[in-house]
Amino acid sequence: MKTVSVLYTAFASISLFTCFLQLFLSFVKRGNILAFISLILSFVVFLRFSVIILCSEPFGIADHHLTLLRCQLLLTQAVFICMLGVIFYFLEHTKKLIILLHVSMIGFLMILSLIIPDNILFGNNQARYFSDLSDGNIPLISKGFTWWRAITDMTILMFAFSTILLIVKRLDSVNYKTVIIFFTGLGLILFAGLFDQIVDLGPINSVYLLPFTIFLFYLILNFIPYADLLKNVFENNIIYEEEKKWRNLIYEADVIVVGLNRMGHVEFINPFFLELTGYEEDEVMGKDWFEFIIPPKESYTAQGSFIEILDFEFHTHYNNLILTKYKEEKMIRWFNVRTRDLNENITGSLSIGVDITEDLREKEKIIDKLEAAQDLIEKLKTKGQKS
């Protein structure tokens, strides 16, 4: 087989393999209409290229070349109908009447392609062969106007028009990169349709480009949903890793994590706080943080800082005392952020605290030692003066 026939065979093999893969996914994801329509598309693409292979080889054009050419046209129309279905469900359109209208237009051309007699569809001279192509004997339609050529053009134009309308109606929710890819694929299909008409009319002697651009667009339609799936998997992995870090911070690191609502009541507390203070979780949850945990001498100041955090995001970090269950004071260094709901309304605060009590005690010991040393120096200096 020549190069082009090898490519056609590769396209048929890839689409058949993809068909089996999508069949498996359809069983895994029951009720997923997009996966089911993609499966049908892959099977029709396989049939389309199988027919092209038959048209391109000697055994395929001996007696039934017109039947095979008609099958090519019918399968091209079927491919475009399945592509519209994939695009419709991929873009998450809700009005099924829209897709039915677009599909019915190509469906009407499909019926015409099926019932029109050969002498009308292909012209009175029917088909002639070009044996001087690089791929061997490929049946081509006679020069001039034929309904076969006209219906092919109308099918391409209707598919392009329908696809553009479906994309435009969902521009508000479609990624601009996806739009660019779709329109690039459509542009290539339109160019291929024009190029193939020039081939049919005779100015150039070449293989058809439309099968190659159809297969490219088919790959695009299969790639984009799975690209989004892979992207979601990648993003979910990143989110999982971030959540893992947060879980480690919240449940394993020696820091306090406290979540308060707008009223200052405890909505979340991590295990280290309970370990540090001696409280049980049910003793703290729902309690007013500033009355239950903060010493009375600092309660008013701490509550004022909390209000300023919510209103102005002031005091993103500060120090204050907390009381343990046994009324022991602990000095905590806090780092604060406001929390929001899905509507960006402020719901409260999340604070991460570090116990710096021992650090302050060490600091006080150092200060005491420095002060004692200073006193000693002063005494020695006084004694020296007296001597």
C-alpha cells in the first residue's frame, strides 16, 4: 500500500482502538451521554476510513466504486452528526431542540444522498478514474457540477454553521483556548472542502484533504474532554497535597488552630489546643472564645481586635494570653485571616497560634540575669569609688 493508504489504515485502527476504550468508559460511567455519543462517533469514523481504504485499493473499485463513493458521503454526514452531538453535550447545552434542529438539516441531506439515483447523484458520465495519483487508483467524480459534489459542500457548510452557533451560545462558559481550537479545526475543514473541490474540478492532481481534517477534528473532540479530565486530576492532586499539608499542620504540628464565627463562638479547634489547655472538645465547641478562653483582664481588648480583623483585616498577627482548664495562663502568638463563604461574605476568622510562653520565660530569665549583672557592676563601681 502507498503512503496515503497506510495513513487511512492507521486512522481506522486508531478510531477502532478509541472505540473499544470508550466502550469500556461507557460501562464504567453509566449514564454518561457524552461518552456514549463519543463511542458512536469513533465507530462511524472507523467505518468512514474503512470505506476510504476500499476505495483506494484495486479490490475496492472494481465493480462497486459508485456504491463506495455513496457510502463515503453518507458516513461523512454521519460523522458530522455525531460530532455535533459531542459538541452539544461537551458544551453542556440544555435545550435539546437546538441540536435536533441542526442535526435534522444534515439528516435531510443524508436522506437525499441515500435515495438519489446514481445517474443524478454522480452525473450522466458517473465516475472516472485517475491512476496517476501517488496512492494508485482512486475513483474521482467527473468535472463540473454534480449533486454528489454539491451535497458534500452543503454538508460541510451546515456542520461549520451549526458548530459556530453552538459555540457562540456558550461563549460565556467556554475556555477561550477551547474556542480557538474549535475554530481552528473548523477552518481546516472548510479549507479542505475547498481544496477537494479544486481536485475534483481538475486544476490540481492530489489526494483529498477532507479525510485528514475530519480525523484531526475527531481527535480534537476526543482530546478536549479528556484533557479537561487530566487537568482536573492534576488539579485534584495539587489540592490533595495542599490538604495533606493542612491536615499535617492542623492535626500533627505543635500549633493551635482555631476557627471562630462572626459572633466569636468556637466552630473549630485542633487537637493540640486540647492537649495544651486540658479541655475536652465538647467543653470548648460553641463557646464564646473571649469569655471562656481569654483572661478577663484581656477579654475586651482581644474582642476589639477580633472585630477589627473582620471589618478591616487589621491585627493579622498579635500576642495575647489564654487560660487553660486549670486557669494557667499561656502567651500565644496569633496569625489571623478572615474566612468567607462561596458568595465572598465574611463568616468569621481562622487563627493559627504558637505557644511562646516558655520563650518569654527564658527571655525574662535572661533579662533578670542582665539586670543582676548590671546591679553587680554598679555595686562594684560604687565600692571602687569609696576605696
